Amino acid sequence: MPVSISKRRPRTSKKTETEKPEASLKDPRIGCNSICSVFFSSLLYRVPLTILFLFFIYLWSTSTTVISGNVVHICISSRKLNDLYCLTAGTQPGLHVPVSNFTKPVSENVIKSEEEKSVVVVLGEGGDKSFARNETSTGERGSGTLDQDSKPVNEKNLDSFLVDLDSETGEERYRYINSKDEDEETALKAVDKYLKIQRSWLSMENNRNKQGSCEGNGIYVYDLPSRFNKDLLGECSDMVPWANFCSYFKNDALGESIESLGKGWFRTHQYSLEPIFHSRVLKHPCRVYDENQAKLFYVPFYGGIDVLRWHFKNVSEDVKDVLAIEVVKWLGLKQSWRKNTGKDHVFVLGKISWDFRRNNKFSWGSSLLEMQEMKNPTKLLIERNPWEVNDVAIPHPTFFHPKTDDDISAWQNKIIMKHRRSLISFAGGARPGNPDSIRSTLIDQCRSSPDQCRFLNCTGGGCDKPESVIDLFQDSEFCLQPPGDSPTRKSVFDSLVAGCIPVIFDPYTAYYQYTWHLPEDHRTYSVYINKEDLKAKKVNVIKELMSMSLREREDMRSYIVHELLPGLVYGDPNGKFERFRDAFDITIDSLLHMISKKL
């Protein structure tokens, strides 16, 4: 049965409408009270809402959000807070807030100011706070500088290391090794301490084109007797039993040119750093010929080549140390040496530090760096002793020695556009006699995934031709870089120059070494996978790298090519750069800056 519903509003009787005004007119207090009540009631409601609204505006402007699982974490930054405080995560013991959620890319999630860098809170077991910070790159690398807020952060390998606070200094540090006892913890703290000191010596300025930049920055090159340098190169044919080194010392020790790779490519030996550096210093615009005008003193002793010639010959320790002892005695007669006890002197030694630290336990190498007189000078090496603050690691010589800015730019453009057909590659050989080596495991994993990984076996001479190695690295996204006979590898720098992202398994390979040429935040240019996890079969390297996105790979490679690459190569001694600083320039500028801080 249909029901009719009226849409008319019920009419209020006139009596009802007129009763209230009349009552208020009769008693004015009633009208006042009514108006005041409405006013104050409205005010009391609006003030808290206004305060709450302003609070949320402030909270929004000083916070960032992180999504972890199904939980949204709100984190606040403040000048009075040294780090971000996560309102949600901070109340949940043991909650882990992934660093990658803050920094992918950094600019989208973390608010940065000029006065403070963005700090990411990571809650470890027990709710302890640890930190991860994005650092700027080491110096000016050319005209096309990347946005520092957009540096890539590899989220796939974050469990391989820890970022925590130093209990003594309160500063954050990367922890790649879990100390097993108190002695190891003390040793790791010493490594961190010396790395920090060396980074404070880094010169961020390009002084080459500044007028008057050589004033007070004179570089004096000692004219050593030829037996300490040139005569050693003359023994090239008999240096090692299986090879003739003479071709490597052509073209100012750059070696023979490689036409197939283009301009600036040479067959450079990994131990040619000493004569290469010497050639560059002799032509430096700040070179002086008066010791009294010098700030820095360079000693052109080819100690690495001296050690190399005795490596595989059965000679006594006295014979190995002849030149080392003689050069120290020669310097001891110089007033310029005695003035500051060698603190303003630098040696370039083109081998690893341990080759110059022979002691009673080992018969290998010379004892040059064990001499008391050699404690104060700065020693530039391809691999430093992490517990010696005056051991400074600088890049291995690569095969690329550009002559002009255009040479660098042309190579950058080529490799940034290069189509890479292989995800992963490894150029190296197994170490079956070394139980600590992870190379066999990597080779097995690589061979088991031929569609993703290419293996170039260096054991049978497969890596003797630089073209083979560089072609492989140019064609690969990631290059595996396990330790070899020592932690460092020339191959790390070859891969970086080729635009291939190095995969590091030991912090002593790079992170504890090259403080002037590689940034502190290793995630900007490399992937770290702990070798102990690999030994324990906790990780499959191929699957780990396959999980990284194309955006992550491209961002990291762009940073390597545009920011790092120019500073990792040693330019041709006859070349000239206007826009870029190469590895030599960065080293010299930092040495001069270091002397200013030391003396």
C-alpha cells in the first residue's frame, strides 16, 4: 500500500518563536550569558584545534616517513636532535627500519639542510641506534656534477655490514667486521681512527688554474744518484724469470700504446707507479729548485722496483736492503731532511706496504719501512698498512692515461652509453692452495649461471692482454673483486674505469685503503658482500646481484663515470687538464694540504 510522505518542513507556532526573545528582553543577563557562552565555547574549541593544526604543520615540515612492512614510521629531525627520532619505531625494541627506505633516492625521502646531513636511524637488536650517512664525493671531478642528494644506495647488501656509533668518540662508523675479541676491536678502532685522520688531509680544491696557487707550495725533487731509480729500470730484462719488463717502461713507463682501445690506452704494468709519478712531478708547475722555497720534498727512490728484482732470486737479506739503507743515509746528510725529521717528505712506492716490512717472521721483501727513520715521511703505496697513519694508499695505475679533458669526456660518453650484455663477470684465477680464498666458490657460482655471469680465467694467461679484460668489463654491469695474493686488486680500478660496478668482499680491498680517491660511503660506487657469508654458503652472489634494479645500477654507474673516473687515472705526463683533476693532481694537492696541517 503506497504511503505519502510530505516534504514540507513543520511550521513552528508563532507563540513558540516569540517566547525566547521576550524572555531575553525581560532579563538582559540571560541574553549576555547566552552570547558569552556561545563566544567562549567557540573559542575554547578553536584554540586547541589551531594549536594542533600548527603542531602537525611543524611535524610535517621536520619529519620524514618510512614504510617498513605494513607500518608507517614518522621520524622527526631537529637542530637539537643529533639524529632522526622515529616515533613509531622508537617504541618497539628490536624493530629494524631499512636504510634503503630512507634513501631510494635520498632526495625524495630525507630532508637535508645546509647545517646538517641527513642521518638515517637503524634500530638493531635490542633497539640500539646505529646510523648511515650519505657523504659527498672527494673533490671536484669535472663540469657535469651529479646531484649529491641523488647518490645511489644499494639496498640489497645492507646486511653485510653495520653502521654504528663509536663508543669513545660518539661518531658513526661502518662496521664490516664483527670483532671476535677485545684485541681485534682495538685494532679496528685504530683503523677507523687513521682513516679519519687521512680524510682530513684530503684537498677538495682544484688549485691548478688559480693564480698564485704555487706561492708557498713549492715542491722540491731530490736529484738522487741514478742507482736509486733510472739504473733499476735498466735491469728490466732480468727483473723476473718469466717476463721481460723493458716494454713496460717505454713512454715514461706507461708502456706500449693500445691502438684498438683508442686514444690514451697503454699496456701499463701494475708496478709502474714509481716512474709514472716521477715523470709527473718533474713537470709540476709548483716545482722549485731551491730547497728553501719548498713545502714538500719528493724522494724519487724506486723502492718497489728494487724489491721486485729480488723477489724470485735466492739472495741474502743484506743484499735486499742495500739500496734502502743507502737512501736513508743519503737523506740523513741533508739539512732539509733533518729540519722536520722527514715529516714534509714523501716516498712513492709502487707495491704493497708489506713488501717493505720484512721482519724476523717473514723473509719476503725489504725492511725499508721498518727503519725508524722512515716513520715520519709519508709513503704513497698501492696498498697501505691500515695501522700506519703515514701509509697512504693511492690508485693502482690502470691502462688509461688521457692527455686532455676531451680524452676523458670522450671515454665517459662511450662507456655511459655502452650496452652491457652481461650482468656479472669475473676475471681472475682460483687459489686452490689458499684455504681462506673465496675465488673457487665465486667461479663455481659464476659457471653455474652462464646466462648471467662470464668468467675469464687468468691462470693460463687469459688476462695478459689488457684488451681482453677491458672488453669484458665494458660489457658487464658488475665485476667481482675478491682478494688475491693481498687484499687489494688493480682490477678494482680497471673495472671502475670501464664503468663496471665492483663487488667487494673484503673491506681491506678498498674501503680501508683509498681515502683520497674513493668516498667514505662505499654504497655510491660498489656492492659489498661479506666474504664470511660466502664461505658459510649464506649467500648466492648471482642471485644477490640479480635482485638489484636497473635504476640502482644506472645511478651507481653514472656516479662512477662522471664523479670518480677522472680522479682514478694517471694522465699522460705530456698532457694538460683544465676541467678535471686526475689521481696525480688529487694526490699532490692533498699532500700539500697535509703538510699545512702537520707542521
